[in-house]
Amino acid sequence: MKSNASLIYGLVLVVGDALALVAAFVLAYLLRGHFGHLPVAHPIHGTTYLKIFLLLLPFWTLVFALMGLYSNNIQEKRFVELGRLLIGSFIGLFFVTSYAYFSLHPVFPSKLVPIYGFGLAFVFLVAFRNLARETRGRLFAYGVGITNLLLVGNTKVTIELIEMLKDSRISGYHIIGVVADKSQASRRFPNLKLFDSFEEAVSRLNPGRIHGIVQTELYTAGERNNAVLEYAQTHHISYRFVPGNSELFVGNIAVELFRSSIPVIAVHQTALIGWGRIVKRLSDILLSAVLLVPGLPVMLLLAILIKLSDLRAPVFFKDPRLTRFGGIVKIYKFRSHKRAYTGLSPEQAFTKMGRPELIKDYREGGDQIPHDPRISRIGGFMRRTSLDELPQLLNILKGDISFVGPRALQPFELEQHANKDLILAVKSGLTGLAQISGRKDLPVPERRKLDLYYVQNWSIWMDITIIVKTVRVVFGRIGAK
């Protein structure tokens, strides 16, 4: 039967959020009304104030529910949860203050009370959510709230799931069996119960022990697939299916009616379509324009220093890079290489300086080597602080690239990549997942995987997360070379 662990956890969140909101606004009332030194504009009895707030509280909770703050998917996305709590708290506050504006009787004793309440509510909500998550994790260690899974299939995804969920004290999942050919799977899954068929699995396992079924491959016979799905539906067990081509189905998926009668699954190359592209472009224009105001004096100073270091060398370096749909744009950067090696490929530069042995070290090191001899002294400083990329604000304002996206690469760097067309489904970016996940410490294949993940799973929350983490990475000089 279906596990009630997620439902109970969701109810705990609802109750806990409500208590956090009540505690925040009661404390705000006390801070301004009882402990404040200035007289209040509208003296309200505490009981009356509390009754009005409790009357409005269900609407605030409804706002949180509509924002997905009680869904299972949000529970492991801490930064997304943080952002939604902030916005949800603001919308809830807007609703409460709107009620106070149209009410015939005063709701707040002072204008500062809702402001205090908003700040305290956000702090209390975040603290409660972290406490709830920590408590849930500790209960997993005692076997409380564990979800039992039956895996159906013998694929690489099955192995990945087993490896990912093997420690139930951390994952909250326990694999109670795998439906796979024992002759082939016994070596792959030595410590798990194996069943040759789904029928054998459900006959030997108590239906009450199965909380979820994950099917990682389809049977050739359609009726066998239907049997798995029907069993799950009949016994109220959650069912998930992992498609064979998992990379295809991680983009934007929508169920549509084709010609108003046939249900079809539409899979887009990227989730960045429609309104998302408009919002992203407007955000790029606004953010780049705002940052150029303080950035221009810094750029002018750096330009003077670069010119003084070598009067005959150019200040800027225009590098051809790939962007959306394979288009070529000229990316602006401050010149960080010595004049003799500017505009040359690594192979050409190392050969020119008489050190061709560095070519192998450079490529095997993920396109980097310690103390790169091509880079000037001022160039090394700019690279460590990422100031060499400041001129790309102009590229963003022009629309050549975006603030967030796959790394803007030279054509030869993507030539051999199997998914290069998918990566180029969106504009390249000044920063991205690879930059906040280790920057140049990551191997090149891992960087491309992160680029592909971004393209197929884009969301405005992901962009905000990446921008915030980029600031931390840049100021912390994490992964900078």
C-alpha cells in the first residue's frame, strides 16, 4: 500500500508553517505594541489582533500550497524552497495588508507591525523547515518514514538507482527487490532479492510492504507493462517509469491532445521557451545595464593598466565563440595573454615559445596548466578575480549571450561532442552550472554534462541560484586559475 510518510511530512510542514507565521506576527505585535517606546496609532487588544490574523492564516497557507511548498519535489531543493518562502511570505503579507486597507476596523496597531512580522516570519519559516528536514533525516536512521521500492528492469539506470539509494538512512528509500533475469542480474545485484518476473515478485512480497514501483525498462510485450501499471493502480502504489533515452526526457515535457483527440507527449529540446525567453532577455538587459554603471570605471582603470603594461598591444581580445543554434559571436574580454601569444591557439602558442611539451599537459589538465607562461602579470590577476570577463556585460546587453547559460566555447571545443546541438539550443552564458560547480577543477566532460543539464532543465529559479552562487565563487576565488 501507499506509504503515508510523505503525507505526514507534508501535514507537519503545513502545521509548522502556520505556527511559525502566528509566532512571527504575535512577536511583531509585542515588539511594537508592548515593548516599543513610541505610542501606537491604533491600539488593538491582543485577542482581537490574534483572531483577525488566525482568520487570514488559511489564505496565507493556500498561497504556500499554490507555490508548491508542500510538494514532494521541493523537499530536497533547499535554495528553491528558500526563494519560494521569501516570495510566498511577501504575497501573504500583501494579502494581509490589503485586507487591513479595506477593513473598516484597524488590523495592525502600527505600520511597523507587518514589516516586523514579514522579517520574523521569513526567519521562523526557514528555521522550522531546516529543523523539520533535519528531524526527518534523523528518523530515517531509525527506519521511520522509509519508502520501500520495487525496481523492475535490468539496465544501467537500475544500477544507478541502487547505488544512489543504497543507504536508506540518508536517502529514505529501501529497495526490497529487483525484477530481472537472475542468470544475468545475480552478479550485478548480489545483495538484493531478485525475481525472474513481476508476477513472482508480487506473489512473494506482501503488497503492504511495497510503497512504490520504479520500472527502468519496458517489456517487449505490452500486456506485461500494463500488468505492472495496473497492479500499482489497484493497490494504490506509486508508479514511476524511467524512459530508455533518459537524456531525451529531461527537457520540457507536456502532455497534449494531438488533433483534439490523441494524447501525445511533447518533448522540447529545452525548457527555455515561450514566456521564459522573454523574461530571461528582459532580465539580461536590466541586470547588464545596472552592472555597467559601476563596472565602467573599473573597466576604464583596467584598460589603462593593460595599455601601460604593453603600449603596442590591444586592450581587448575579441574571441569567436558559439552561441544559440550554432551562431558565432565575438566575445569581448580584456587581453590576459602576452602580446606575442594573443590570438593564437594553445598549440600554436606553446610551439611558438619553444615548449610544445606543454600542449599535452594543457589538454590533459582540462585546458589549463599551473603558471601558464602565455599569461601576463596583469592578466593573471584579472583571471584570478574574473575581471577579464567584465566586457562581456556589453555582449549580454547586445543579446549575443546571456548572463546564465552553457559556457561560450570555440567551435573546435564542441566539434566532437555528441550532444552539441542540444547544448546550443539556448544562448551561451557568462556563467553557468560548471562555473559554480568547480569551475576549471572539473574535467571537460563533466562541464559539458552540466551544460546539457542546464539546457534541458532551465527554470528562472535555477538562473537565480546560479547567479547568487557565482558571486560566492568569484569572491571566494573557488576554482579560479
